[in-house]
Amino acid sequence: MKYYVKYIHLALFSKLYILVYMISNSLKTLIYTIERNALSFERGCFVNGAFDLSIKEALPPAKVHVVTPHYQVHTGFLNHSYTSSSTIPKDVRYDACFVLLPKQAEQSLYDIASALMHLEDNGTLILCAAKNAGGARLQKILKAFGLEVLQSFSKNHCKSVVTRKTTTLKLDTVKYCLEKGAPKPNQHGYLVKPGVFGWNKIDTGSELLARHIPNYLKDTGADFGCGYGYLTDQVFLKNHEVTHMTCLDVDYHAVESCKINLEKRHKDRSYNVIWSDLTKECPVEHLGFIVMNPPFHEGKDHDMSLGKNMITAAHKALGQYGELYMVANNHLPYENILNDLFFQVEVLAQEKGFKIFKALK
């Protein structure tokens, strides 16, 4: 068993990354695989679901439950008549499960194991991954679980495999993978689920921003894109007059990790943690301050709109004279939008490829 688990990590995930266009190709490959198999099922689960109008025939809303940790994907499926949740519902079994493999090692193993646990005996499992992200080795991955590949397809630079849950399934491997993908302490003591941004470290940009968070903050604030809660933790440690923090993130696993860490470290402080897409809506207002380390890319190319939309949301959420403390990569011209929206913008520091901004509304 140890050999197979070690093989999973080395063979599939040594340099695993899936760009946005690769995820789209994986979805196309999944649809192709379902159609080629003429697969018939009554109750299916689509793990790490990605939406496109073309999926409705192969994965009809009436028969498929979608599982995604990404809020915008979740709401997108809801808007197209699907049922969707952040995790696989407990005590529910499916006769077919479809998994688009994510980029993080333990998270991918966890998703495969979770799908197998919720799959009925003799139910169908289809996995899809980009070839340069381990797709070519999926057969050996399933072998580690004790399962046989019934069919495999190569299309759109991706690989898909089809198998069934049989009595040969190695439950010890399933248990191991579920444990590896569960929240665990990183080297700094924060409990985080693998796959959350920077889960096994403190992100350099966030660490730099934390150094410049002042110790005079008070009243209500927010952490936009809170991740596992590092910046909120630093705010609470430095500022005893902060009465409440609202933490928001688009990643459900980040939100859950943040809740765990704040409960462990600051159970006597007031806070709430919200699964939300700040580029679409802002559920808070009249804040005294915001701390923020916005994402700056979506897949291969830099996507400035993500950071810009979060800056706009921050400006809207702040009250008069509210302060924004933000970190960004040096080469990204966020100063333009900051100067357009805010009364005063100051660069507090510039080091290690990052800038720390303070913006006053």
C-alpha cells in the first residue's frame, strides 16, 4: 500500500498544474468520454465541476449534483438549474461520479477517494486531467486504488479514464488519501486544507503586509480574500480595540480553514467568515479598515480585473475615512485605480517584488 501511495505522489503530482484553458479542455474531454460510452445514470456527482452550456445533454441538471469549492462556479451552476454544494453531501450515494482533477496533490487524492466513498457498488467513475498534469498516469493511479481501467481516451491534450467501483477497491488506500487531504497544521501552526492558496506556508506578500498593519486599528474591519485567516490573525494580535472582523473568500476550503484557525486562536474575539465572490457582490459596508492580498492571475495570464474588482469592492465597503491596506506585485499597475478611487494613496514599502499600499477613502 505504501508503494502505491508513494507512486501516486511521485507519478501524478510532481509538477501538477492546470491552467484555465486546460480545465476547459478537461471538461470537453469529460463530455466526449461520457458520450463515447453512451453512459446512462440516474444520480451523478460532478466533482470540481466546471460549467459550459454544452454539458447539459451529457450531464443533465435533473440527474447531476455539482460539487465545487469555488463560489462563482457554484452560483453559476445554480443559475442553470443544477443543485450544487461545496462538499459531497453526507450519506448520499451515486451511480456515477465525474471528477476534474485539481492542481494540488493531496486535494486531488482526497477528491478521488471521496468520490469512491460516495459511489455505489459497481458505479462508474470517470477521471479527467491534462496530460502534462499527470493525465497519462491515471491508469497507474487507479491501480493504486485496486481498480482496473475499463476505457481511456486522449483528447484536447487531456486524458480520461473510466472505471467501476468493485470489491477490489483498496479501502486502506482510500482512508489514507482522505486523511492526507483533510485539514492539517502547516509549519506555522495554521490548520489548513491542502489546496487552499499558500496552504503549507505563509505567502510572502501576506507576510510583508502583516508587518505594516498598524497597531492603532479599531472598531470593524474586514479581510478580503482571507485564505486560511493569517492576516486576520495578525490584525487581532496587533489591535485589541478591533471589535469585529469579517473574513471573505471565494474558496470554501479557505473559509472553513479560516473558521478553524480563528476559533483556535481568537475564540474571545468577534468575527464572521463568509463564502462569497467579492468581484460580484460585497456583503459588508461602513468598515473602518480592510486588509487585502488580492489574487493577480487566473490561469496562465495575469488578469488585472480580479484585483481591480476587489479594490472597487473595498472602496464601496469602507466608510468615510476608512483605510485599505493592500499588497500587490510590483509590476501590476494597481496604483492607477487606487488613485482614481481613493482620496490619498501611499506606498508604505517596496521589497521582495511587492508593494504595500495604504489608501484612505
